[in-house]
Amino acid sequence: MSSIKVVLRKKALANGSFPIFLRVTKNRRTKYYRTPLNTNLEEWNEDTGSFNGKNANYIQKNRVLLKIKDRALKTYYDLELEKEDFTLDDFDKHFRVDTNPASQDVFRFWDEIIQEMRDAGRMGNAKLYHDASNSIKRFIGFKSLRFSEIDATFLNKYDAFLRSRGGTDGGIGVKMRTIRAMYNKALERNIFKVEKHPFQVYKISRLKGKGIKRALNLEQINKIHNLDLTKYPHLVDHRNYFMFSFYSRGMNFADMICLKWSDIHGERIRYIRNKTKRPFSVKINPPLRAILDHYREHSLGTKYIFPILLQRFDPFAIRPSQKEDTCPI
């Protein structure tokens, strides 16, 4: 008996969510393949092996799962045509190669992971991976790179490269953790095998970020609120975004840019936190109402409240703030 099904493993991860696997069974033997997605029990339809409507991005995530399952089915049927008595080990070898055609090519695998994240709506993580990949490419002169070349020596030289360009422990740590995560994903998918993990030698823990987070006091907040921007009209939106976050109890910018007019329900804003996927509700106080009224009056005709993420734009390619978008207070 043979079957290929997407399933939720019931062993919770550290963050409380559950990992989603592709389960392949043949001749009473079973193998599980980890997908890039996790979820909670309330957002999962066990009968169909898919996300239900309670998940904010269920359509995109179900597409990712469908692509993975379709790839497995194609591999299975191709093997069936080649030889009737193929084994699950045969499937395993072909499926992993088909799933990761990059094999030892680091950047092709890296691009595949980035695309999976984008398909799953994880734009923040996709950007981190994209930036780290470009940084490594600059380091090696845009040459090809194999996983076997990533060792402790490689990482130490890359560390020195970043420091020679003004890199700090905090920034280097972000890139190194991203590289380690990508490297571990490749190991999990059996792209390659390694005797000595390079990050057992190169210790990210030794990187100590020296940045100090300082909060603005109320006087400084009021200065920003009352600042005359007549000579700096291009900063009106920036000031509005900052004040909106302040008056909405520190709403994350990633959540702000995705706010839709449909998220407003009477005197409250109800939205799903992008990072945790948890629901939040914010009371619309007078300062928030004034900002909302401003953007309703100057609406560009999209579903989004703020003119940052327009419907026709790719969220992955949002324009970063320009250096000249500042003025003295």
C-alpha cells in the first residue's frame, strides 16, 4: 500500500507551533520530509492536510504544500514507470535531488529557501536570507560556492571581511545566524553531509552586540508631534508612521504597512501580528483617528491604509527609506 500525504506532527516546537511534514508510505515503510511551514492546531485541517481559513495566509501556504506534494507525486510516478519494484530508499534519493536540484550549490539552494519563504508570506525572513546571500557573494567575488567550502576558516575570513567594512558584532551576528540557519536546513534535507559542523568551531555566541536601545521621553515625542514640516513635506508620512506606532501601543512597522481599511471595526483596529500570527486589537484614540482621517482623505484607492505597500507592488521589494529623509528637530 502506498500513500503521500501532508501531515501535522503533534510534537510541539519551542514556540508552541507544530511542524508540517510530507509523509510518504510504501510497502509498510514510511519516511517523513520536513516542510518549511509550521502552524497551530486551530489553523489546521487534518482531513485535507491543509491550512484552514483561520490562518491569515492560508491560500499562499496551501500553495506551498501543494507544490511539495505535487513534486513528490511526480517523483513517485516517474519511478513507477522506470521500475515496478522500486523501494522507498529509491524514492528518497530521487525526491531529495528533485526537491533540491542545487545539490552542493549553496546559492541555488539559498534561492530556493528564499522562494519558499516568500511563498509562505515570510517576507521578513526572506529579506534576511536575501541580504546575507548577497553579502557572501560580495565576499567571494560573485563566484560559485559549495557547501563543502563553508568551514570555520571560511567563516573567520568572512568575519574579517565584514569588520574591514565597518561591521559590528551585532550586524555580523545577524548574518552569521542566517548563514547557520540556511546551512542547517541543507543538512536537514540531506543536501550534503559534514563531519565537523563549522559553527561548532566558529562561535556566534562570542559576538556581543554593543548597541544600546534608548527610548524617547515624552518631551521628545511632543517635539516630533508638533514639528513644523512646511519646509519638509516629504517627511509628513514618516512622522505620521512614527506617531501612529506610538499611539497604537508600539505597533510594529511590518504590521503597520499591511493594515487594511477592512481592519477597522468601529472604534478599534483588529489585525493579525505578522511575526506571531496572533490577533491584536487597538482602540482608536483621537490622535490615531486624525491620522486615519488624513489617509482616508488622501487615499490612493488601494486596500491598504498607508501608501507604502500598494496592491501592485511586491512586498519583498519595498523601497527602503532614503538617507535624505531626515530633518533637524
